[in-house]
Amino acid sequence: MHHHELDPFAINRRHFFKQSSTGIGAMALASLFAEDSETHGILGGPEATPRAKRVIYLFQSGGPSQFELFDDKPYLRENHGIELPSHVRGRETGMSSHQSSIPMAGSVCTNFAKHGQSGQEMTDFIPWHHKIADDICIMRNVYTDAINHDPAITFIQTGAQIAGRPCIGSWLSYGLGTDNKDLPNFIVMVSKNGGGQPLYARLWGSGFLDSRHAGVEFLAGEDPILYLSNPDGISQGTRRSMLDKLKELNDEQFRRELDPAIESRIAQYEMAYRMQTSVPEVADVSDEPQSTWDLYGEDAKEPGTYAANCLKARRLAERGVQFIQLYHQGWDAHGGLPGSMKDRCQKTDRGSAALVMDLKQRGLLDDTLVIWGGEFGRTPYSQGALSKTNYGRDHHQACFSMWMAGGGIKGGITVGHTDKYGSQIVDADGNPVHATKHHYHKDAIHVHDIQATILHQLGIDHKKLSYKYQGRHFRLTDVHGGVIQHILS
């Protein structure tokens, strides 16, 4: 085993060393530090040849409506305002279950068209996506367990609806480790002034894994990471001297207590010291040529915008960061959906597409897995007031759309079908697909299947990456999940 915290005899052994001579205790200390100085994770490297070296996850928080983006439903437009048949209503939240009427809501996007040589069908709400039609795999048949935001976003990030589990980036850090000594293995950026559903740091937390595997949030502004820069009057030499003394004190405490959390604390202080140089270098985009701004747009010059974070994600990918996660809030549209959708698309469409195009032109897309999507989709019926040009949509967990690109994923394909209402997943012949997470089904993609596929593309068998905690083994996909083989190139 690579990590002593997994050793069932670790506590007894530490007690032995603690009560033994100084010489044996020192040997133990040296041994444990040697283990933790290794850069590989618990797996010792990928189990199979990885198709991807890194992941960029563009998370659209709140639940984007598939009907205005990737899953056109002419039937809803033709029957706009007519009551949705009760047998297709499906699971409802308490926000719309009390409505006396459940009218179908046809999308205001009538300009769905085929784009690229592959003919990927998309709305005109996202014109920049048209440019990457041949690079992305659109999945219209994703489904999840939860129907409310907090459990749903926790589920897609950690594999459980209840908080406390490690997230995807932490599992990857734990499993694969890192060769990057100057930047964190897992970095998170949240678009500024997002509004909408709240986001919590636990979504990029390490749960019961070592805290070194937690995501590090980059902020907008002069200090991307709080308290990283030296205070006025403190030179780099002074900081180095202070850290050396602090390490001596931590080493002494470790000799007395043999607590692995102390090792983590030392490692994080040292990483912070190295980041004082590496982080400002990543954040400083002054060396980017005009072609970058022509691609990402002027928004990318304003720190904290989605476009700026997409550009920063590319810079981090170039520097070997393994898992980069962007969050953009505000997709929760219970009312006034056409207006809010246009706004969210205007803020994210160009950045998402520019990132894919930028990675491709730099030769990075082949081994970078890019993921776009939210925690669930929206209902085919209107929540609240309905007019010809305005409506809202409630949460819908039974089917929604996501896309992937690069990292060994087939580009220029759309997989999955939904019925004419957009209420449930069907097969190619229109027959309902009664899928559950307990049994993998090729025509329906469960959240655990997404997670299993992410790990697979990085060379990890999701069934083998586990951690024993509180008497049982845990894994990202729980006891479920299957690799989505038919989208792999």
C-alpha cells in the first residue's frame, strides 16, 4: 500500500513507535515522509493507457433547459399551452405539483438547425457552439436520482446526495497523484456575480480523503488565492526562513503524535510557498497574443468572468493541472426562462466553444476531456404563468442533455433519444427505456455512468478506486456505474 492511512495496523504501529526509542521513532518519521513525498497516487499510476491526461469540467449550476439548447421538441411548440397528459408528467417537485394546470411549453427557439459536417442539431441561442459541432458528443439521455438542487449537485460531484463524500477531482488526485510540484492538482473557479443557487466549498472538498486532495479555489482579482502573497514588509527570504522554522516545529509535533494531518499541513505550507510564483504567472494573461482575445472575446480580459475562467483553464491545462472545474450559476429558470436563457448563453457560449477550439489548435484537446452540463434538466411544461413568449420550467431529473469533447470521446455525434414531449428517455424506435442505476443500459446515461467514464478515460477502473472509511469501502460510483463505451473513439 502506498498510503499509511490505509494500513489497518497503522494506529498500533504508531503507538509502538511513540513509546519506543528516539532512534526507532526517527526511522518511522523518515519512512512516512518518504511515502508522502512520492508524487503518484494510491494506484501508482493509471491501470490502463489513459486517453486523457486532464479534465476540464464546465459545470452549469442550476439546471440548463435542454429544450432551448440541444433537444428540439416541435410537438411542444405545436401544442403550446395545451395540458400535458397526466401519464407523462413524471416526478414533480413541490413547486409545481400544486398547479391546477400543467400546460406544455414549446421553446421560443424555433431556429434549431444542423451544424458542422456531422449535422449536430443545436439552437441559435448558442452560435459559438455551432463552430465546435464536429468536436463534441451531445448526450440527450442523461438522467439522475435527485430532483432538487443541493442533493443533485452534490450527487453529480461526489456520487452521493448527502454531503461528506470526496468529489471527482479529489478522487482523481487520490488515485493518480501528480507530477506538478508548483500548482495544485485540482483547481476550481466560480464565475463572479453568478447569483442563483448557492455553491458550497464542500462540492470541491476531499471529504474523508486527505485534505491535500481538496480543490483549491482561484478567485478573481489581484490575489487569486487568499493569503498567498506576502504581507507588506515580509520578503521572500523571510517567508522561507519562517517556513523552515515552522517545519521544525511541525516535525517535532509529528514525532510526538505521529498524526498524518501534520504531514498534510507541512505539505500545504510548502505548496503555498511555491504557488507564490506559479499562481501569479498563470493569472497574468498579458503575454497572450491578440488572437486569444479574438477567440475568447473582450469579456475574457475581465477577471472572474466565465470567459476569463475558460482562458485561465487553458493556461492551467498547459501547466499540467489534472482537474480544473468551472462553475457558472444562474441556470435555474422557474419563470422568465427565455430571457434568462439568452443571458446565460451570452455569458457562457463563446467561452465554452473558444476553450475547445483553443485546446484543439494547441494540440491539447486529444488528451483533455472537456465536460459541459448541469445537475439536471427542465420540465416540458410551464411552471407558473405561460404566454406565447414567456414561461418557466421546473426541475426534471428523468432526462437532460450534456456534452463531452476530447480525451478519447467521439466528436460530431449525438446519442440518446427522448419522447416527443421530452419527458422520458426512449430508444431509437421510440420505446420507453426503463433504466435504473442498478443495471447499465446503453440507451440511458446515469450520473454514475458519467463518473465511471471520466475515470476510465484517465486510465482508472472505477470499481477499483476505493477508500475504506467507517468500516466500509467507498467509491465515487458507489456500487453502480458503467463506462459509456459507444461514445469512446
